[in-house]
Amino acid sequence: MYQFTYHRVDSARKAANLAEKNEDAKFLAGGMTLLPTMKQRLASPSALIDLNPASEKLAGIEVKGRNVHIGAMTRHYDVANSKDVQEAIPALAELAGMIGDPAVRHRGTIGGSVANNDPAADYPSACLALNATIHTNKRKISADEFFTGLFETALEPGELITKIVFPVPSKAAYMKFPNPASRYAMVGVFVAKKGKDVRVAVTGAGSSGVFRAGKFEAALTAKFHVKALEGVSASAEGLNSDIHADAAYRAHLIGVMARRAVNKANGK
Amino acid sequence: MPKVSMTVNGKEVSGNIDSRTLLVQFLRDTLRLTGTHVGCDTSQCGCCVVHVDGKALKSCTVLALTLEGANVTTIEGLATDGKLHPMQEAFRENHALQCGFCTPGMIMTSVDIVNRKGNKLDEQTIRHELEGNLCRCTGYHNIVKAVAAGAEAMAK
């Protein structure tokens, strides 16, 4: 790890102020990705702004009307085990319980995962399929505009996620084919239906990160049933190929995971 | 160098450390508590699991400075008055180790599983919950038996 200056902050405002003064600073949330990246010297921030002392203000789960608000510093373990999330959006609680392993879930945060936008991370698919709104210290960004590419988001330098607001869907499910070694999604598909609107988001597969599967959405909007997906398949174009799975296999998995997710969302 | 203070195994400790110091380095190098092991240093293997404020964490992937004021328990903190913790005893009884390198992390994770899931654990639950801990010797079979036995013993 390269040398950095360490700052402890107890509020989002102080964190943002410090970030403005330190151009190469990074926010430290759970650190489950940032610290391993720094160990490998793939990241070398000049300063770390530790948000953990601000957890009390930046973490927490609240149901307000037909929305679930989740604070940026809320740990995966707390999302997975929240009665409120389990009741309102069970698919989201299940997704959180599939991330990493128990020790990682105790530490990793939703804000950190969403800000990092790892192409194989789970949360970005939930944000996109559920049409979540990402709140920052400056503005609100819709999920459709937030995820802009591989490890890239609409966040500006020094901009900090404060919470994520998920509209409660009428039906939703997440199905993941985990890489057998890393447990990251080789392909993960999040399907959500709210009113007539159906959204299908795919993680783990796209070479530019999470994306919506338009053909699947159109078919499922006509009829939200697995039969509507007969003859619908994903294209291998723009998908990742690596030693674990080539693009054609990933395209196939998208279809399989989508079908399983629709069945699950329909209680089958 | 910045200063950090925390409670480790019931004792107040502090040290002036490089900001890059990981919790596991603070435990092993500064405090000389070498029961916590470093297997992979990439948060895969779980040899470094300790409890921080009652929850299992991988101490190779958390900065010591971030744990100012925290309450840490390591494998050295489980036994009381020279008597092994029931989970340690269960690992011994069931021959749940061969080389022993993963054992501290296995035991700390196992106690955490019991804290979260209770004293009656089926095999499937144990195997699933241990997915963040790797053992390259045993094939896990005796570890699973030990966790089930240790969990029951912890109820007594």
C-alpha cells in the first residue's frame, strides 16, 4: 500500500469539505474493495476520508410511504436482516445476503458498493431494476443516469452518496450465478415489476458494467410470465469473456437467470 | 504517527502506528497477539477473522485506525481461566484441524455463527456460513461436526 493521510470525519458535510481540499482523496466506507485495491497498488489515494465515525448519521433503514430509504453506510448484513426490507422488498434483502461472505457483509456498505460500480457487484442491478434514486450531498440521481460505465458513475469528484431510495415494487426477484471461487456474480439478473412497468437489470456480464435488458423488458411488459420469454435470448455482443465464462455462455446465463427470477417473482 | 486506542480481549491498548497498518498487523506486530493468522491477505481465506464489537470481521481488510474505541476479541480472548472455550474444545474433540493454520479464523467465525444463528445448527447452514473460511487440509468434514458440537456446548 502506498502512503496516505488518514482523516476521520463524523458527518457527510465534513467529508465533502475535506474532499474538496484533497484532490486525490478517497472516501473510506467498508473498505471491502478499496483496501484490497490499495494493497495491490492499483489505487493510491493521497488521503483517505474515513466515513465510519459518521455511520450513525449515514446508516439506517426507513420505510416512508411506498419507498425504502437506505443510508449509504448501512452494512450488507443489516440490509439482509432488516425486517422492513424483508417485508417491503424481499428480493433486495436476499441480494444483500448473497454478497461475499458473513465477515464481508458485516463491514461492506451499500453506498460503497454503488459508488464503486464494480461490473460484477450485486447492488447496481437492484438499483437499476428497482428504479432507485441515489441521493448525494449535492443532488438526486436516477439509477438510469448514475451507472455510466466500468467502475464509473455520475458522481463528481468529492461528491458523496448519502442514501439510496428504492420504490417498493409489486413483484421482484434476483437470481445470481456466482463465480464458484470469488462469489461475485458471473451473471446476476434482477427483475422488478411495478404497476405495468417491468425492468430487468443484468450484472456480471456486460463489459461496460450493469445494463438493462430491453428485449426481456418488452416481452415481460406484455405478460409477466416465464412463457413470455419463449424465444427471447440475450446477445453475446458487448459481454465479458474470461477464463470462467465466454460471452456466449454469459448470454445464455442471462436467459436462464432471467427465467428463474421471473418464476421466483411470481412465487413459483 | 497517528495514535489508535481500542480494547483487545478486555484490555485497553493503544499504539502510534503508520496509517496503513491493518488491524491484523496491529494485533500481531504491535500487540504480539500472533494467534490471528494471515493466510491470503486478500479477504478470501478467513484465517484472520476476529470479532469487532461482537461481529466477525476479516482483520486483514480493515485499517486499525478506523477502529478507534472498538472492542476487539481475538482467538487469545476466548479461553477463560485457562479453560478452553466450548468451540475450541469441540475442534479438539472432533479432530477438526490438521495443520492448524486456519483454525483461529474457523473458531472465531464459528462462534459468530452461533451468536447469529443459535445453538442448533444443521450441516447445510454450517457449510454455507463457513464459505468465507478456507481449509486446505481437512476437507471440512470434521470442522462441520465440530461447529455443530461446539454450538450445542455453548448453550450449556
